[in-house]
Amino acid sequence: MKKRKIGIALSLVLAAGTLLGACGTSGKEEGTSGKNGKKEKFTAALVTDVGGVDDKSFNQSAWEGLKEFGNDNGLKKGTEGYDYIQSKSDADYKTNLNTAVRKGFDLTYGIGYKLKPAIEEIAGQRKNSHFAIVDDVIKGKNNVVSITFKEHEGSFLVGVVAGLTTKTNKVGFIGGTDSDLINKFAAGFQAGVKAVNPKADVKIDFAGAFDKADKGQSMASAMYKSGIDIIYHAAGGTGNGVFTEAKNIKQEDSNKNVWVIGVDRDQVEEGKVTVKGKEYNVTLTSMIKRVDLAVKDLSQKAMDGNFPGGKQIEYGLNEDGVGIAPSKDNVPEDVLKAVDEWKQKIINGEVEVPLKPTK
């Protein structure tokens, strides 16, 4: 069995002198101190990628985790508790990270691998501030924690669902970008489909953006017209267009079975559609990636004075960091049983899920 790096249940051995938050000589700009230099209240913020905090996917999951952490600890939204800063373009990342530091947040999250260069630069300049990047690894900076996931493992499981559910033996994948990260989703999905249905064809395509719902819809339209009956998206806000197209098809013909597999959070709500007074749902299942859990977990560690600076924390099936959504109304019991069997094989090390799809 492959040795996992660091899981939710794994205790982190930290230096006794690790301090919470950002204190020092720069006053309010890098943390507000109370009596005897001790931070009176912990604060945390996240900087979104261009998908936005309401993308119904990755950023939204991170924000839900931070809100839950804040509520659990009696914190309020704003500079005295927890907040978010939304990025409208890639050019906003450095500015928004600096804004979070100037506002005195003890811990600032960069949500998405696209923020890596910006965090590397700002963390190097703001060495008394703590940062976390989600979905990439930054090495050599003790004020940065890297949070990653084994997306390929969770994607394998929804691939099993797709492979056992498709009626046309044609399924599709739409990714936000053709990157190492998104290819992990594609690879796991493809492997899961092929493991249970070797005859199935898996079409993989990329939108080139995470915030283009219209592009996602047009791509989904082409796939469904080609005979594909299930599409798994890992495209953030772009994936919202996949749901739109599937629901439009359902409204035109309620007997047409087209499905969407959601990503990052349970996207069952996005699949709801009413046709002639009858309710349907085009969400087959979702691959949940517990960004919310990771953000909440790290925020609590940081508030407790256990910020694991310089470390990478990775969440996979074994840590319940990825998996299939709890909403399973559209998935038959025999398929769910197969999912559980494959999940155990992966955890036991009997199956090694690839990181890159085969062409």
C-alpha cells in the first residue's frame, strides 16, 4: 500500500515555539496584538480564484468550511473574524493576498493552483503572515501550508458509477484546463469507467477556463448529441453550463436519460428540473472533494497554535477527503455496492489509480 503523506487523523509534530498568526513589528498590517503581544482574536480569510465564491463547486466548498469554522468558534464575518476576497481575474491574486495581510488576517488561503506564483511571492515578502494554498505545493516556505487531494481516487469511484450506468457506452469528461491537476480527475474517471466497462468510450475535453458557463454548455451539447449520456465535469463555474444543457434536454424530452456527475461538493441541487409539473434530477452523483473539511481543519490547527508551516497535507479516500456524494437516489444499490468494493481495493493498495489519462 502506498504510504500517504499526512491525513486528517495524523498528528503533526510541531516546534514548541510555533506562534499563532502574524505578530511582530509591523503592527496592524500583519496582525493586531493585544496585551503582552498576544493575539486577542484569530482571523482567517480566503482569496478565491476567478470561479468566485458562489461557483457551486470548489471555491464555495472552501468558503463553507471557513464559515463553519467561524461559527463553531463564535467568530463573525469581517476583518474581526473570517472573510473572503473574490478575484475577478488572474491579475487580482497578488493584490488580494496583500489586501488580506494589510487587513490583519492571521491566516490567508489561496484557493486553487493558479494562486501558487502569487502566494510564493507574497509569502516571501510577508514572512510574519501565514498562508495556505489549496491544490498545489509550495516548498521552502515555513509560513505556507500546502493542501492537496487525491482527486484521482474519488474520480475513479464516480467512473465506476458511470461505467455501470451508461446505456450508450459513451461517457464524457469536461475539465476546466488541460493541467496536471485536472488530468488527475480525468485519469481517475477514465480508469474507473474502464475497470467495470472495458467497452465504454471515454471522451476527454477541456474548456480552457473555470468561469465560462456558456462554453461548458456548448461542449456538453456537442457531447450529448454525439450519443454520450453521462458527463463528469471538473470545471468549476464552467461546469454549471453542463447542468444547464442537461436540464434543457430533459425539459425537451423527459424520457431522455442524460446525466451529469458533479464535482467538489454534492451538486444534487444543480440537477433539479421540473417538466410539466413533475420533478426530475439530472445529477447522477458527485465526486466530493472535502475542501470545506480541509479549510476547517487547518483553521482550527492554526487558531490552536499548531500551524504546520512548510508542510503538505494530503487528503484521499483513506482520510475521507474524497469520495462520492451522500445523495444517491439515482444510483442503484448494486452500483453502490460495486463502488464500496473498489473503494476498499484502492485503500488496501490493490488498485493504483493513475494520475494521467491514457490517450
